[in-house]
Amino acid sequence: MTLAGKATQFEYKALYKPNQLIYGNGQVAVITGWTVKSAIAKHIEPQEYAVIGQLYSPTRGISLLIRNLLWNPHVRYLVVLNATKEDKNSGAGECLLEFFRHGFTEGVSDTGLSCWVIRSAIPGYIDIEVDADALEHLRQSIKYSEAKSISEAVSLIKSYAQEEAVTPWGTPLEFPMTTVEPTVLPGPRYGHRIEGKTIAETWVKIIHRIKTTGTIRPTGYDGQWQELIDLMAVITDEPADFYFPEPNYLPIDHNFLQEYISQILDDAPYREGLKYTYGQRLRSWFGRDQIEQVIHKLIGEIDAASAVMSLWDVKDHEKGGSPCLNHIWLRVVDNELSLTATLRSNDMFAAWPANAMGLRALQQHIRDKIAEISEYDLKMGPLITISQSAHIYDDTWENADRLITNQYASILKQRNYNDPSGNFLIEVDNLEIVVTQTTSGSGEVVKSYRGKNPLNLLREICAESPAIQPEHAGYLGLELQKASQSMKLGKPYIQDQ
């Protein structure tokens, strides 16, 4: 622990995430949850508040907020706004209030690390490095209130601002903070493809790929992220009722998912503090219901390549806060309805599973509506997401490492070589290796290769079938080498033995 001299009264200085806050010179800290900061700031004067900030996650955000409050003991009042569905889903504001109401106890975080666990039904953690006496002093020194609306929050802030200014309740405190630096292996920066049967399986593969080869760079949000550019994820068999592993290692559950799906399918009414929902952009933002448009487009032209929905507004360049989800395409090929979505910026750890499940629900909705009002009974095809910036923020690196340690190996064991490039049958004939390529479905022979050198054969096969899966190519290399060795030893060769 380090001690600093007396802070300048009414000057809030953030040790963490300083560029994400709005600063004043009062004694009231305002937490807006998912409601945008400016929705509060425009109703109050700088002298009426010390700082305004958002809080998204109880497991990732509260500890940093507490650290900042310990460094700014002139803050005497706290107003926590719980106004949106997102606030209620994440529970971050409620968990923060529970810290002040009920305190904390020593325990273990979801990453297995020792920490202070907030006494709340909502999981929330504070770094164990922060002294317990300092946390208790903070709890007893700040007066806190909950607001259910922006107007109520503004009223509370103005009321507290009328209180007579008092001296800081303590001395600014800073505690050492553990940092995690990932080990990055060489790999391509642009263009990645990951496939899985379910969203859960695909998510684990995505996190592993980013943590293994992603580039570490600073963000505009006072931190770092690890990033891959242009990552395509293909989900082939997500069930209609969604697959949740048991125990559930996804960052969402059924209840959160139902709320999130409504934000994609429904035209949510305007709510102060939220700029828009995806559903609003799809249903009414441009004066058209784009979901209904693509349904009727495909019914009228089932093989159309122009069933497109856009969430990007050219005015977003001027106003900021542009949607991460930009465009959605629907295609029918061989009686299968596929959906492809592009996202300009994608938090792959915290947001992508909900994004993918919400998009799958939209895909299912469109398929069902087409079946309901037309003669087309389409199958559900793949869901494809293309994330231009696929990243993991530094405050989830530990969680990502734990996920990989616990889940990646078991997912690898479930892999099979159902390669769209086909199957390869290997034989030895007259002291030559013969490789017959067949389609993966019907088994139709499409090409044959002959030669004595296993490396040359592998190169030829990969050149002719450039989309072959890496695992399949590795398998072929091993089998071709075994066939070559069998010929040299004069022994029979049998594939896979």
C-alpha cells in the first residue's frame, strides 16, 4: 500500500479508466450503469458532481471503481442509476449497492483467484490487494442512493450538491495491482476462419485463437486488447432451443438471452439514456421494417442474393456511438437458409456469445415466418459472423486463460475430419502411393493422385484443394509417410492402422 498527500478538494483524479469518465468539481460520484453518461451530465452542472461513469460488469468493473474512490476521499455521496434492462441483466449497479449495504467476505473469483467477494446474490469481486480496513472505511464514509430513472438521479444529485462541503473522509490510497501479460505466438494478422457445431464450442476456439496469436494493442478505453482482424466464425448445428453447457461456462444464461433476443427482434421504444437497440435499427430506424422486407424478398425470389439488412446509418460518423453490428445477409442455397452478419468491432469474450445467439434467433424467426406464409419449408443453414476487429479486453485475459485451460482440450477431443474438401483414400499399388479423393457426402470420386514421394504428394493435394482443413492436411502427411515407409520395408500398408 502507498499513501499520498492530501488530494486537492473537489478535483477527481482517476487512477483507472480516466478517459471513460466525465469530471466535475463537486462531491457526488454518479454511476449510470448502461445509461450513457451524457444523459445525466446534460441535466446537471459540473460543480454538482465529482465524476460520472458507467458500470457494465460486477465482476470486471466494481474493483476498479472502488480503487478510484479510495484515491478520491473527497467524494462523500454516491448515486447509482439502475434504469435500463441492461442494468438489471448485468446487476452491476445492484451489486455495487450491496457492497455498501452488506459488505464483503474473503473468497475466490470465477477465475479461481483469491479476492473479496461482495455479499450479494450477484457475483462481484474486489481485488484482494485492496486492504479490508480501507474498504470498510470507504463503506462507512460514503452516503449512497439508488435511482430508478434519470430524473430521480438528477434530483438526488442536486439535493446532495446542496449539502455543505466537508473535508475528505480520509487520505488517498493506492494499492498494487497485478497485471497479466499474455504470451503471443506468431500468426497471421488478417483473415481467420473458425468453425464449430455450436456457439459454445466455437466460442472456446475463438478465445483460444485470439489468446494464442492476437496482436496486443492499446484501446481508446484506457487499456489494452488482444485482437485478430477479419475473423469469420461458422456455426453449423446450433439447436433451436440453444445449447448451454453444463456447468455453463458461457458468460450468459437463459434469462439474459431472452432479454437480449427481444432487443434484436422487437422494435424497442425509445428510452432516455439508450441511443438505440438493434431491433429498433432493423424495424423502424430507416422508416422500413427490414426484417419483414427480407422475408417477403425471399418468398418472392427464393434464390435472391440481395436479402440484406443494414444497421449502419451514415449519420453515425457524425454522432458517434455507431452500432457494432452493421449488416446482415440471408441466403437460401439447397433449401437451407443461412445468415451472415458483419460486426465492425466485437468483444469476443463478453459479447460474442450473446451476439451469435441473438442472430441465430433472428435466423430462426425469418425461417419460421417464411414457412408460415409461403410454401417454402427451409432447413436452418449455418450462422456466419464476420468480426472486423475480434478482440478480448485486458480485464478478461485471466478469465480467457481459465476458459482455455478448462475447456479447450475437451473440445479438441470432439473434433472430427468432416472436411468439405472431401475424403482421401490411400493405397499402395505397384510401388506407388495412390490417393483417391472423394466428396464428403456421397463419396463420389473426384480426383486421383499417384507418386512415390509423400511430401510431393501432400503438396500436390494441398495445392489442388487449398481449402483443406489444417488437421486433415496433418493427418494426410502422417498417413502418406506411413505408406512410403511400408513400401521401403516391403510390408503391406492399411490406412489408419
